[in-house]
Amino acid sequence: MPGRGAVLRDALGIGLAVGAYGVSFGAAAATAGLSTLQACALSLLVFTGASQFALVGVLGAGGGVGAAVAGAVLLGTRNLPYAVRLTDLLRLTGPRRVLAAHLTIDETTAMATGAPPGLSGLAFWATGASVYVLWNLATLLGALGAGVVDTTALGLDAAVGAAFLGLLAPQVRDRPALAVALGGALVAALAIPLTPPGVPVLLAGLAVAAGLRR
Amino acid sequence: MSGLSATWLAVLGTAALCFALKLAGWLVPPRALEDPRVRRATVLLPVALLAGLVVVQVFAARRTLVLDARAAGLAAGALALLLRAPFLVVVVVAAATAAVLRGL
């Protein structure tokens, strides 16, 4: 069983990996026509990567504010069940829930739910702090350095998929979870050609049904 | 409305709505989670969504399925995971694999 040191090391590792992704977000925002201040405001205030990418993607393609916000919010809906799961796991009360809410994202949820017994809280807060600081620094760097660095040539886009796989792996502990993971992947793959960007990930959530049957 | 203020509207609107979603989840009363099926669903939902995110991130080019350097990066990352490499190593191996393939 990994201990506190391993949890902290992984929290920093995830922060660095997300930071690499953050540089590409800052660059994407600048390329889409957002100011450096707007790019940084998104990372500080929205703080949910997929939604931020969706927003600047639609704005950059000339889409309207309504369509851009709708896509981003649709992608952000998965944070609601994440928060429900974390409420059950961390048992926080009072104003700390507001701060925890802001830090509720894929990475912090995955680390908290994948942590050894008793270390969920440490995993959540350490990952939240690490990812928040590095994601925001990286956004600023990316927005300022847009056009100077080619993030695709560095393989940063491939890093993101591997990061999600690394977060997924410790959560697949039994057969039902494996069925749900494979089902989610299959549903997303089928939905990519058939639905607008952002929707395939939401539809993947339907695969939960595969793990609820006997 | 100027272009600048429309963009700010999008930025701040997204921030407000995304935060509202996160907070709503934290304010769900504990008794709503007493049903074992509901609890099981909240445990499994991140699994399904993360699996979907992997596929979208690696195999999607807008609305087409593609097999490119990202897939090779994912395969290398998966191998590193099987060898019990730490998270950062998994990510670096994936990025380096894709970068090398693109440089060929």
C-alpha cells in the first residue's frame, strides 16, 4: 500500500503533467483571440480544463457566446457527480466545502477516490493545491509564449490521454469497474462521429449501467 | 456589444455556471446517498467518464476517429503503467513517444 509520501509525490506529478497541458491551454486561448488576462481568468475562475478548452475552441472557431458557454458547461456537469462522490468520501462541513467545490475536477476526484484508506483527504487537498498552482502558472506561460513553442511537436497532446489513463487505472479494482471502463470507452468512440464535441464524454457516463447490474 | 465584452461574458458566465455545478454536488444531503445503487453509481461514474476522456483525448480529431502518434503515446504510457511506473513517468513516456514519432 502506498503511503503519504507516495500520495504527495503523485500529487506533484499530476500537477506537473497538468501543467504541461496548461501551457497548451494558454497557447490555445491566445490563438483563439483571448487576451492573456482572459486566459488567466478562465484558469483561475473556471478551473476545469476540458470546459476551458471547449470554450476557447468554440470562440476561436467563430461560435457565439451561448454555444461556447453551453458546450463548456455541459462538459463541466461531470464535476457535479464528482462532488457528490467526494462529499461522501471526505465528509467536509462549512466554508471548506466552498473551497473544495472549486477544486473538484477529474484529477482531484481520481486521486481522492484512488487513495489508500485514510489518505483520501490528503490526496484531494495536495492534488488540488498542486494542480491549481501549476495549471495557472502554465496558462500564463502558454498565453505569453503562444506562437513561440509548438506544443504538439513536444507530444503534450498525447500526455493528456496518458494522464487520464493513469488516473483511471487505480480505480478499476473489480470486474464491474472494468466493464464500466470498457463500456465508457466504447460509448465515447461510437459517439465521436455522431455527436458534437463535448457530448461523447457525457454519453460515456451511461456505461455506469454496466456496473449496476448483477 | 463589443467583441471584448462578449468574450468576457463567455468567460465569466462559464466560471459562474461551472462553479454552481461543483457546489451543487457538495450540498447534496448525505441521506440522498443512502441507497446502495445511488452510492455505487457515484463510485462508478468517474470510471466511465475518465474512460471516455481517454478515448476522446487520444482517438478524436473533431468528429472523426483517427489513429495517430497520440495512440502510440497512449500505448507506451499503458506499458509504463503495467510496469508500475510513477504517474509523471507514465505521462513523460507518452509525450516523448508521440514527439519522437512526429519527428521521424
